[in-house]
Amino acid sequence: MIVLGVETSCDETSCALIDDRLRVLSNPVYSQLEHQKYGGIVPEVASRQQIKKIVPIYQECLRSAGMTIDDVDAIAVTRGPGLIGSLLVGVNFAKGLAFAAGKKIIGINHLEGHLSSNYLEHPDLKPPFIALIISGGHTLLVLVKDFCDYQLLGQTRDDAAGEAYDKVAKLLGLGYPGGVRVDKLARAGNPEFHKFPRAVVKNDPYAFSFSGLKTSVVMYLRDLPESFAENNLDDICASFQEAVVDMLAERCLRALDEFKMDRLAIAGGVAANTRIREHFTQVARKSGFNFYYPSLDLCTDNAAMIAAAGVIRLKRGEASSLGLDASAQLPLV
Ligand SMILES: Nc1ncnc2c1ncn2[C@@H]1O[C@H](COP(=O)(O)OP(=O)(O)OP(=O)(O)O)[C@@H](O)[C@H]1O
Ligand SMILES: [Mg+2]
């Protein structure tokens, strides 16, 4: 079985081909640069670009795998959550192609896609396990009871982890998107330079909250001269990042312990973070659990992860109809 994945939930445009053993045959991703000058994603700009890019990316995807649409058995497309205009580009493209070429279609939750990026590279990763999805718009801690069977343990009450990175980066004049820049600077910084608060949500030990951390960076810098932030960028980034890492790790370790799990998988754009990967690798070694993370290009949005979720669901006999629709707020559970 060959599955074509289609992903257009935010500002990426991606198509991928994978086989039923989850081997990636091609996975081109086009990332838009137009949003940098606005300091954030402009939805209308994103979807207009995707309308222009979806066909060339699809053609590149087939070409680099040396395949034609005749080789494809089914199409897996992100149907939510995400920006509605962007989602509609992918869903309508996939539906049109499925209808014209007579292929099966299956709508995929983008967050299940992120989670499934781990299955592409770690065939030994099988449920049950704990999953932490940390991306630009979401922060979720999930008990994966079985393939496609999730129990939501906690999510963010305000900003997502990636959003916190992007907001602090903007505050420090590092541009958008800022996660990767904060990561780079933090590598040379002292994580104990300043102790930023680690938020706890009352009566909800698995909930996350990052907006207070962002505010505390604002308050910390407010009374200091501008040159202070400029001269201590790496230390401030490292200290901010350490607070994020601590908050994520505390919830994950609690879940591993409470649910007696010995496997933790992380996914999403923020899973690309050097310190998060390093910290969990160390803790896993010490505490005796297995830690899984996707390679860098599978952390941020891509269609291979959507196709992976598609293969898993199609093998269970699932499929969508051509009445499939996009849903901006689609929940994972
Ligand atoms: N090395 C890194 N360290 C920290 N954050 C990072 C790193 N690389 C990317 N990010 C962050 O990851 C986010 C983008 O991830 P992703 O593409 O998964 O998000 P999204 O698709 O926009 O959101 P969602 O998946 O919730 O819809 C951005 O917030 C970006 O700053
Ligand atoms: Mg994403």
C-alpha cells in the first residue's frame, strides 16, 4: 500500500509518499517566509500561498519518488486543527484528487500526525506510552493506550510551548519564528543566570501554563537598560528555556510514574529543541525509561507524519467519504 500525505494546516505546504511499512519515499515541504516581516502568521497570506504551491509540491513529491498517481492507493489529509483557510486548501485538493483518480481518502488530525512522526523512525515504539506534543499552537500530554486510542492527561491553559518561545524571541528582538534562535543562543548561555518561575496549575497537575513565564521575562527586563538584554542574550535564553524544560519534564515524569509506563515520546516543532532532547535523554538513562523523538525535519509540519497516521488508520479498515470537511478546532480526543 502506498499512501499520499497532504499537509496544509498552518504555513507549510507538504506532500509525502510512504509505504505500508512506514518507509518515507518522498516528503517535500515548502515553508513560507512571507510572514517574517509581520512577526507572525497572516492566515490570508498563508492560504493564498498554499493555493499556488500545492500542485507543484504534489508533482515534486511524485517525481522524487519516481511514481505516478497510479501507484498511490489512498490519500491521507490533515483536516484539523489549524487555520481554516489553509486546511481547506489541502482538504479540497485531496478530495479533488481522490475523486478524479478514484482513490480512498482519510482525514487526519494534525496532532495525531505529529505523534505518528515517531512511528516513522522507531518501529519498536508501540502503545501504551506517554506522549508529549509540543508545537506552535499546542501543548498536550497524552496517554497513548493503543494506536488511535488516547487519554488526554493535560494541556496548556494559555500559550503553547512554541508560542512561548516565539513571544520571548520577539521580545528579545530575535525575529519570527524564534524557537530555533532561542535554542541556538541558549546553548552558549548559563541556565542558572536567572530563575524564572515554573508555573503549576492548582488542582490540575498535568495542565501547563506558559503565559506567566513570558510575562516574567517582560517584567524582568522592564526595569533594566536595553543594553542588559543585548549583552546577556544567551544567558536569558538559557534561563527561559530551563524553565520550559523543567515544566515539561515534571509533568512527563509524573505521568510515567502514575501510569507505570516505561516509554515517553515527544513530537511537534518544539521537540526539535536541543536542550529538551538532551535533558530527556539524560533523565531517561537515569530513570530507566525509553525516550523517543523524531529527527529534526519530522518535528515541524510535514506530510510524512500525516501519511503515517493514515497508514495506521487505513490498516484498521477506516476511511473517510468525499463529504470530509476541514475543522479548525478539531480535538485529538
Ligand atoms: N529548536 C527549537 N526550539 C524551540 N522551539 C522550536 C525549535 N524549532 C522550532 N520551534 C518552534 O516550533 C513551533 C513550530 O512547530 P510546528 O510546525 O509543529 O507548529 P505549528 O504546526 O505551527 O502548530 P500546531 O502543530 O500546534 O498546529 C514554533 O513555535 C517554533 O518556534
Ligand atoms: Mg504542527
